[in-house]
Amino acid sequence: MKFVKKLLIFILIITLMFFINTNMVCAVTPSSEPAYQGIDVSDWQGYIDYSRVKASGIDIVYIKSSQGSNIKDAYFDINYENAKANGLKVGFYHFLTATNTAEAEREAQFFASAISGKVPDCRLAMDYEVFGGVSVAEINNIAQVFLESVKRLTNKEVIIYSDLSNSRDTFGIELARNYPLWLAYYGNYNELNNIENNWETWQGVQYTDRGIVNGIRGNVDRDIYTKEIFLDEPSGIPQTENPNNTINTESVFYTVQRGDTLSEIAQKYGTTAQELASINNITNPNLIYPGEQLRVLTNSTVNGSETRGTGSITYTVRRGDTLSQIAMAYGVTIAHIVEINNIQNPNLIYPGQKLRITDSNNKTLNQEIQQTGNLNNGSTNNGNSNTGTRYRYVVRRGDTLSQIAKIYGVSVAYLVRVNNISNPNLIYPGQIIRI
């Protein structure tokens, strides 16, 4: 009987120790009453009219500043300047791609250099979601090194952006204890009261990637934040040396001279009139004035090597390359490269990987199309505007409406009418044109 009693006491002690040492919580609640509406943006959104964003009730905008160890977001400076000018609170995030702690330290330095001199209002965020086969233990080491390095270099507090799965199964208790959470959860955040996680509270929830906000073309991520997301004392980021001495995307200012046209300026800088119009919020690309200052994005070439064959290019990926960077360098869409190379995860490419890119003179490069259905009971007429197969065309850098119309044998007027285009001279990379 004494043995049984001792055994029961032993089992009870072990059970209590288990519960005491179990760190997984069964509810993730806001750190305080969520009160701030937000968005997070990158170059994917293109030019944003922040006066309309502010008027629509948005309080906070998290802006992508950088990725990897040498990619600065093309719209970072524009987004920062215009968001601040319109009274929005801003935060910055870096997309981490490191596969070891040395790379994590280097990316932290690059992040700090990309945001040097800027004044964030919110914690600096780490977006680490593509791991490339790295072990869970090493993922946590990489994250720890990156976050601590960012804090040391910037004198700013940090936050981890993560989806529910990684916050529960990948990022460990140590990170959860030391850093707050900005959670991607596409649903009602009140449902998190019944979900297990390593974090007890959150300071932000990204609740959809299909948000619609005035002043932004297309969809945008929507967020809600608590007051703890704010820095105690907003101040400028200290100057930090860029570890690469180069940044892949920069912006310069060009002063318009008498006789200049937007097309001529675009040609000088290897861009398009459409992109210049978008970046500078020009409503009429045919109307610019002497003395007017235009912001121009300049992009360096990618790092890898290429070989050319009949009608195509074979590109060998180097460390630091991204699919978006390669696509921009060759004037194609990411979808083009993904499709012809059968890439399962566009965020995951490897040094030494060979990518086929159809040559720019080849018609297939200019036709990023998806069949979406048939008109007139499925009859076809080889691209005729009134009968036949309907397509979606994804606009790429350098396209014009007249070129697209010519490819498909339709008129510009038809494309304008079908797509409700207000200015036929103004289309944007990534825009979808129905044909």
C-alpha cells in the first residue's frame, strides 16, 4: 500500500513538472486592445497615393526595405518619403534569406545600411519564411543572430513576422520569450484564443493578402496592430556601412530639360515611360515640364552568368540572386521563368541552378498569357477581337498597348474599351490586360 502511495505521489510530481515545463500556450491574445489599422507594402504595389491611403483610415504602413544581402526594394525610399509626408506611422521589414549565422550577420548589416538615416516609428521586423533545407536548430540560431545584430546596429527594438505554422513549430521558445510576434493569420484574430503557439501574445496580425485600400492599385496585405508595436523614442537609424559597397536598386533624380520627352528619358536610364509615369505619379506621360524633377529607379545587373542558344538564354544562378531580380534584368515576368523552368517555389532558387529564359526576340517571351475561357460558344478565330479564345496578358517592362494589340490582331481602342483603360499611354508592368 505504501508502495502504491509513493508511486502515485511520484506520478503526480512528474505530471506537475511536465505542465510546469511545457511552454506551449493554448491561446495567443493581443498584447493590448488592437487599435491601429495597417498595411504592409513592397515594390509589388508600385506607386502608392498615400494621401488617399491616410484618408481611408490606415494608421501604420510597414515597408519592405531589403532582401538578402544586396537587394534594396525599388520603392523603399519613395514609400518611406510619401508615407511620412502624409502623417502615417512607418515600420521597416527585411526578407531574410540566410542559410548560416555568418550570412545572418551580413544581412543584418545590409538591412541597417539600407535604412540608415530613416526614422521608423515601429519595431524593425524580420520576415524569415523560406529556409532552404536548414535545420530547425540552425533556423533559430540564424534568427537570433540576425535580430541581435539589427538591434546592436540600429539601437531599435525588433519583432518577428511569422505565419502560424512557423511560430508554433519552427521558431522556438527562446525566440518567443525574447521577441514579440507579428503574426500572419488569415482569419478572425479572436480565433487565436484557442490555438496553441509558442507566443502568448501578438503585437500585430496580418489578416489578409487581398485587402483593397484607396490609393493602391490591386491587392495589399492588411494588418491590425497594438500600441506595443511602436518604438518608445523614434529617432534616426545610425549610419551603417553597406557590406557590399553596392545596392542592386537605387534611385536618382533627373531634372527635365527643354525638349525632353518621357520616352527619351526612360531610354537613357534603361527603363520605360510607363514606369517613370507610375513612380512620379504623372497622369499624362506626354506632358512634362522643363525644371521638373523625376525620380528614376536604376537597377544593376544580376550576378550570375549566361549562355545564349537559339531563341533562349541559360542563366546560372549565383548566391544572392532572386527570381524577381533575374526577371527584371531580362525584361520578363517571374511567371515566365517559373513556367518554363517548372519551378515549384518561386522564393527558392539555388546557386549553380540553371534557368532557361526565352530570348527577348522570341515571340514567346512577349506573350505571358493565360487562357481564361471561350467566347461565342467556344468558336475560335486566331485572336480576332470579336470571336475566339479570350486571353489574359501580363504586361512586362517595355510593353505598349499598341504592341500588345498588334500581337493579338486587335485594335488599341478595343483593349481600352474591354479593360476600361482611362489613359492608353499608361500601362504598368504586372498589369493584366484582357483580350
